Amino acid sequence: MKRIFGLALGILAAIGGFVDIGDIVFNTAAGATFGYGLLWVVVLGVGGIITYSEMCGRVAAVSKRPVFDAVRERMGLSTGLVALIAAQLVNLMTLAAEVGGIALVLQLLSGLPYRALIMLAVIALTVVIWVLPFSWIERVFGYCGLCLLVFAVGALKLHPDWGEVAKGFVPHVNTTSPLVYGYFAVGLLGAAMTPYEVYFYSSGAIEEGWSPKDLGLNKANAMIGYGLGGFLSFALMITAGALFLPLGINPELLGTVALGAEVPLGQIGLILALVGTLFAVGGAAIDTCFSGAYNLAQFLGWEWGKYRTNAGAPRFTITWLVLLALGFCIVMTGIDPVMLTEYAVIFSAVALPFTYIPILLTANDRTYMGRYVNGRVANTLGLFYMLVILFIAVTAIPLMVITHMGQG
Amino acid sequence: MLLAFAACLGLAGCGGGAKTLDAKALQKQAEEVESLATEGSLLAGDVAEGDTTSVFVRVHGDALGENAQKVLAKLAPDKAKPESGLAQKLDRASALARSVRADLAKLAESPSSQAAASLRGRLEHEAEEAKSLADSL
């Protein structure tokens, strides 16, 4: 049982990081536009986040250093500051979108006014973060988010053409609209490898007091947690490919995604989809809120960590409270949370190298890592994904502009 | 990054006054109407079969109706000036969007199973009409 609970960090990171509001809509939109043709990109993204999460979890367990320590040291103060500002902006955009997403799901469940639910969402998040210990936050949001598995059942009940699904796992490029295809591919990769996941993951490892004896748990967390996130992405994309593509439905609303579970499974499918989405998006809101506070505290050398209690790390506590308040203000302007997340995903793709280059360098530094330094496999994968990251960092914004955010 | 974000939002939001509407742009709006009508028909089918909740139907039906209203606004004479030969098709797209919006509004009012079944038929028909309009462009 303890081992199962030990996997909660990876599951929360995966559910909250991989399957946030943007991913839910992005994966569904990709399926509705290209059917199963982008499944291979999800596999590529899962491989990337597993590679780098394992690396930063190992760095945290061995050297007790979270990612932003490495960023500041490897990139110097000024470049590190640029990385910090970029990371905080993307975090804030994502947090605001997640808060809006929570309110949207609550509205679909309760029918209450959207703005009142934004306020309720922020109050609920504040109470949860303030009161619950880190381990319980992981468990509640990680495991309740598993309700999203209803989409896997829904996908099976929709009887997709499994031959076509299998072809989707083979890397290829759609030639009828290659730029829109490229936009979705870059977006899916950016969403899979979004930096706040590794900030949260590595800081969470320190919160949980990992040491070298936990390296097995680190690998299991990264592989099972993100593997599960990838599986949920497949389920969303296959559901959309089997249901929405043949009918010509262009999913732009969170309710449309839930309809993907309702049509094959009825009311129970709808409720599980909404509850799963609520906890996944709530988990993502907590991930981003903590990540923002971790980054600032680690960069400035403050006391940080949920394990120190709220009063034990006051500046860290004030930072996450301020971030929540800012997120609340942004989403209260009426901006569409789904659109905001799509912007956040594309801009986070641009900022990826700032996060991943220092991780790769630190994981290769024998001074910190001793005998736990990267091996040949980790370095080969790390370098391959670094090329992928650099490519998507360069192409993300041009593709967004040229394709009008995937609208063609 | 902040500047880039602001520029993108600016680009997304700019464009007052009537714009020339070409066949491709009109096709896109017709496809949007088709998408909304089809989704509405799925939802109406679930209402007819008791496979959904009244709250979900009301909230999601309203959201779909708002999207139909946005399409209608894009096709309005003060926003869209059709290229020659497209005026009739623009009128047809507007009429369809109006009709889909009205049916989605009825759907959001938690209709009886029988009324929902009838709405489903209407929305399916509107989706087919929107599809044939989009295909003709």
C-alpha cells in the first residue's frame, strides 16, 4: 500500500501536468481534426517528459537540488532571471486558465453563475493548499483525476477502426494541411513537456525527502505517472477521432469533451468525465501555483516547501497566495480559459530550452551526481529530446501565427 | 514573451468594420454551423433517451447557442461584405445560423423527451443543410 501511495507524486504530476484543461481540449481538437494521425506525437512527448523527469528527480534525490537551483547556477544570474520571468509568466497564464477551467466544470455540474464559481474555485484551492499536507494533495487530486479513465472505456465503446489507430502510432506527416498538422504536433509536444511539470516534480521529490535509495521509485513515478498521462491523451484523441471527426464536430468547449464520454456511456459517463476533469484541472492549478512559488523561492534563496508549514516558509506561502490572487484577477476579466491555455502551451514551448538544458548539464555533472551521473541511454535520449525541444521552441510561434491557432 | 502574447491577443482581437468575405471564409462559417447543429443533435438525442443531466444540457446548450450567435455576428452585413456571387449563400448561412441558435436555445430549456427528439431531427436537418452549403463553396 505504501508503495502505491508512493507513486502518487508521479500520478499527480501526470494527471495535473499532462491532462490539464489545455491538453484535454488540445488532444480532443487534434483527434477531431486529424483522427488518430497524431497519436505518435503523444508517444514522443511522453518519452521526452519521462526522460527529463527521471533526470531531474534523480538530481533532486542525489544532490537535493531542485530544477531552478540548476537553472540559476548553469545559466548565470541574468539569463537565469530571463528564464525565471518566462517561467513565471507561463505559469501564471496556465494557473489562470486552470482556475477558469475549474469554474467551467463546476458550472457544467451545478449550473451556478461562472464568475461566482471562479471565486469559489480560488477559495477552495486556497483552503486545500493551506490545510492539506502535500501527500494528501497528491493523493486526492491524483487518484480522483483517474475518473478520466472513463474516456478509455468510452473510446472502446465507440468501436474505432483499430487498424487506423495502430497506423496513428507510426510517425508520419499529414500532407493535406501540413502546417495545421505541424501546429497541433508542436502544441501536443509543448503540452506534454511543459516546464511546470518538471519544476513541480523535482521540488516535490525534495518535499518528500527522496534520497538515492528512492531512485527506483523515481523511475517508476516517471514511467507509470507520465505513461498514464499519455494513455489518457490517447483515450481523448481516439474518442474524438471516432466520434467527432466523422460528424464534423469542431470541439471548442469543455462541455463538448464531456459529451465524448456521455454519448457512448450515458449519464454516468458524463458525470465521471466532469469529476475527472475537475480534479485533473484542480491538480494542474495546484501544480502551477506551487511551481511558481517554488521557482521564485529557489531563485531568490528563500525558505520553501509545503513540508515547512505555511508559517515556516512565509515568503513561499505569500508567493503562492499572490499567484492565486493574480490568476483570479486574470480569469475574472472574462478571457476564455481554453484559449488562454493554448497560448500558455505555445509560449511554454518557446521557454522549454531554458528549463531542459540546465537539467541535462546538471545530470551530467559528476561533482553533484557522483556515480548517479547520466549513463549512455539517458544521454542519448536527453540529446535527442534536446533537438526536439529546440525545434519546437523555434517553430511554435510562427506556426501559431500562420495557422491562426490551428484554424487553418 | 509578454509583448509577443499581447501582440497575439491584439491580432486575434483586431478587425473592426465590414470585411470582404470570400468563399473560403464563408465555407468555414458554414462548417462551424454544421458542427454546432450536429453537436446539438447529439445532445438532444441524449435528452430524448434520458442519458444526460438537465444542468449539463442547460449550460452546454447555452454555450453552443452563444457560439451560434458568434457565427451570426460574423456573418452580419456590418461585419461581412460578400464577394460577388456569394450574397445568396451568405444569406443562407445566416438563416441557418439563426435557426440553429433558436433550436439550441430551446434545447437549453430542458425540453421533454418528445420535444428533444423533435429538436434532434431539426438540428440533424440543419446540419445536413450546412454541410451541403459548405460543400458547394
